Amino acid sequence: MQRSKSEREMPSFSASTILDELGEALSSIRKTDRLTFKDLAKTLGVSEDQAAKYCAGAAAMNVVTFYRGKREWNGRMTGGADRLVEHARPTNDADRARGSKVLAAALALSIALEDDDMITPDEVKANRSTIEQARDALDELLRKLVRVA
């Protein structure tokens, strides 16, 4: 289903995070398989200097180079980057999930108020994860205003 720009979520990873992830994967492959930069370069169809930059996370690959590496090393090269992308993918029910997190925190705080009309530090500590998830959900909703402005 195609969604409008305002409905799309901002990715939760940066370009440098992807480059670092691919660099670490290539460095690990190089070490594990006892490859040289020349070996990597040959497989990727680039120079030795460029292969070294990829391992350092200092250069972005073009799509042809990326798929040459994926063809050769499959998930060993792309698994970490794939997980970053998958976790950043927006879902159709993202707003519903955010609302549920806010309501879960409201319920937890309401229950904490029942016995003495106070929310104690221990009750905050016991519900910290739920409260933090609600805060993050509210922050994500507020970011929609920035994207619209």
C-alpha cells in the first residue's frame, strides 16, 4: 500500500550507521575468510583502496557493488544492515501502537494513584519501561508536526 509522505515515518538509522554496519560486516568477512583488500576488491569490482574504505565505513557503495557483495556473502554482509532497515520500517498501525503505549502508561499511573493518590518513586521505577515507551511514542507523534511545518 502506497502511503503519502506525511504518513511515512522517518528512518531510525543514519547513513553513517548503515556504512558502519556494512564496514563491520566486510571487516569480519575479511578476517574470517583471511581475505586481503585485493581479494575484496576483486569480488566487489572496485579498487583495493575503495575496498579498504568500505571496511572502514568511510565510503558508500553503489548498488552494483552492494549486490556483488550480497551475491558473494549474502547475509554475512547484509544481515546487520537488513535488520536496521526492517526495524525502521513503518507499519500501518504505527499510530495505534503509539496510542496503546500512551494508554498503557496512563493505566499504570492510574493504578499507582488508587491506594494513596500519589505516585511514589518505587511506583515510577516499577513502571519505568512503560512510562519511557509512552514518552517515546508521544515524541514520535510530535515529530509529525516538524515534518508538516
